[in-house]
Amino acid sequence: MPLFSLLHTPTWNFQWGTHPLPKQSIPINQNLFLRRVLLFSLKTPNPFHCVSSSNDGGGRVEEKGSKTLPFVVKGPTNVSRYLWDGEGLKIVTVGDGADDVPSSDNGFCRFFCTIVRDFFIPRHVRNDYLEFVKWKLLHRVFSSALQVLATQAMFTAIGVGFSSSLPSAAALNWVSKDGLGRLSRCIYTASLASAFDTNLKRVRFCTSVIFVASIGLELLTPTFPRYFLLLATIANIAKQISLACYLATRSSVHQSFAIIDNLGEISAKAQIQTVCFDILGLMLAALVNLWIENHRRHQAGLYFFVYPFFASMDLFGIYQGLKHVHLKTLTKDRLEIILNTWIECGYVPSPAEVSEKEGIDILGVKGKNSWPIRIGCLNSKNQIPKWSMKTIQFVTDEDYYFVCMEIFKGLKRTRQHRILLSMHEGSETVHVITGLLQACYIRRTLLENNSKCEFSIEEINCSRSALSDWSEILEDSKKFAEGDLSNLIDKMVEMGWVVKSILLSTQEQVRYSFVCD
């Protein structure tokens, strides 16, 4: 059959003349949608398949002679297809759209699970967000229960009746604030502003420990009623500090799970989760209160029996939840992990892999290997070998950074060799990456040739051999760093890293400038 007969309907009559044509249907060759469908049928075998009139296993009825369009539409609860019966489109259900909802023969259970999932979980998030919510449930339930029990203990300490203490504690837990605590929160936030970005997980967990300790102080008030005001004030200050950290880090945690710019949706779902989980915690506190009411003689002792278990579950939930937070922003520590992996293995690790290596690092001692790298300026308290200072003297205003060696004396009077990367005032993100990559290459060279370079490193005086060795290491490492830079940044972008800026601490943000600048 010729192509012209396929693209035109035989029942249409075209009249050529000067009179305007009556209103007719749009020919198929002018209807873009139908023309694309028919052209698709010429290229692919059997794009439309006839549907029988019998019922299939899914319970749907399909009309005889209807044709299905070659695509499906997946919704939150089902999968649909379009049927064309020659006059209009019809939609039929062909399957269940909830792939991650447990399969069940009960349609109501499947529908209920889907509704609950859509109520708590955003649509466009990373796959491990559900694991994060599970640990958040554990954390919020026990944390909320602890707060209610602690407030109840404070009411008991000041003489409020036991029967009315639980409702009052639940109400005061939501609305009570203290001026001194708010002032302490402002001071704490101002002093650790940059740490919320560079050490988010460590600060978040450490302040959670402080929060749990503050609840322990509140539970002490019935035992020491004379010191009620002192204990309550210290506990409130600790709570405000923890609240400041939570509010400062909340948006970064939510952003780490977003796969599109849906931070608002994730934040809204997080508030729903918090409210629902806190209600569960209030219910748990009510059950514990009923148990304590039957043992009024040992009321104060029972608080300390419940507190260790609840506090442990609270901190355990926070710790496990932070493991699923994979930040895509670059800090000095994350960038150093990426560069070391690039040098040793030849690839750029994903945010999840870097997060696993980075850990939470509660004490700040993880990753303290030989030849640590410091970003900052020269420190007069640290000793710099003369052969390293000699190379600094040749730095010009065209250089965006310089690398040198320094000897740091710790608290135990131990000498530790470090590599210093100092950035120029006009340096940008690409220069920081280049300088840190060069410093990593220098460290690898020193570690590989430790026995050969040991004498030169320990030598403080500027000998010709030490200066020659150091100058050669600087030149080779800079050549390698500049050669890898372009490919490295491209690979980092492919892995989802945000390379437009690097989050540095207050000390790492210090820059040098020339006198003529």
C-alpha cells in the first residue's frame, strides 16, 4: 500500500475551488500526535496489539477491537495504559505501581502501605532515605519519652501532684523556653558557625550527647530539690545548645537525600515524621508513667533505671541515622579522601564511599596518619626547616598557593612533621583542589621514600642536598597535580560532588597576601 494512502483517510473529499471549505476534521498528516503514532507503526513491528474481551488475572476488562498505545503511565498505586477505540482514549489498569510496597493479596493492605509511604516519604530521594527514617523513628520516640519523663520529674521536685504531672510535662515540653538558654544558644551558634558545615556529623552527635546529659540533670531534681534552679538552668542551657546544632544542620542533612531540588518537600515530610514520632514517644512515656505510679516509693530510683536504656537507644538511633547521611559538599577532609583514592586507585569515590571512610569521628582523631596536611598560614609556634623556607622566598604574586614543611610540637613535646598548604587571597576553588592534590602527591613521595628522605627532613640547616631534594619533590608533584586536575574535576562532577566551592573552617579560611597587594 502506498504511503499516501496510509496518511490520508479515504472518506475525506478535498474540493478545490475559490469557495472556503466547510469545517472538517484535521487530516492525519497535519495532526502531529497521530502522524507520529502512524510513522512509529511503519518502523516497528506490531506496535499496537489487539486486546481480547476476556477478563485477565488482574480483573480488568478490555474491549474488543481496541488498540493500546505503545507506552504506559506509572502512578503511585497502579500502572495504566491508554486504549484507542477509534473515537477516543480510555485508561485501563494493567498492574500495581508500588514496586517497593510488599506484595499482598489484600488490596486494602497494599493501598494502606502506599498511602503511609506517600505520607511520610518524599517522592524523589535517595534509596537509603527509608533506612534513615527508621533510625530517626528510634531516636525520636525515646528522645521524646525522655523529655516528658524529665519534665515530669522536675514538676515532682517542685511539688506538683503526681497525677497531674504527666499532662503538665507534656504541655510544658512543647512551650517552655528560658531566656538564659536562648542567650547561650546564640553564643554557641556564633562561636561554631563554620563547624556546622565542616564537621556536621561530629557536632551533631556530640551535641546529642549533651542533650541526653541535660535530661539526666533534670531527672536529678527530685533527688536534690534544693539545687533545683541550678540543675534546671544548666540542663536548659545544654538543651538550647543541642537545639541550635539541630536547627543549623537540619537543612544540610535534608539536602543530602535530595536527588532533585525538592528540599521543601523533604523538610515538610521531616516535620510530619517528627510530630508523629514524638506522639509515639509521648505514648511510651505514658506507659512508663503507669509503671512508675505503681512504685511511688522508689520513684526517683526508677528514673535512673529507665534513663540509661532510653538514652542508649536515643544515641544509638542518632549514630546509625548519621551513617546514612552522605554529604555531597566538599570539605578539606572529604576532598583529601577523594584525592588519596584518586592517587592510589585511579578513580573518584562516591559520596557514600567517602561517608563510610569519613565516619562520624567523635573524638576528631580518625584519619590522623603520617604527614598530615594543614590548610592555613604560617605559624610562628611551629618550626620550619630552612630548606623549606628557602623555597617560600621564591613565591611570586602569580602563585595562588605555596606548599612547605613544618614541625609541630604537641602537648607531649613530640615532634610531628606536617605539610602546610597556604592559599593566596585571590585563590579560588580550583586552586585549593590543585594545591591539596599536590600536597597529597608530596605525602605519597615522602612515604614511599621514607628511609631516603629521613635525613633531609630532620636536617634543620639548609644544606644543598636537602634543598635539591625538596625542590625536585615540589616540581614533580606540581606537574602531576596540574596534569590530573581537568580529568579529576570532570570525574567528581559525574559522581555528584559539588565542586563550585569548598567548605573550610575558620582557621583554614585564612589567606596570605603580598605587601604590594
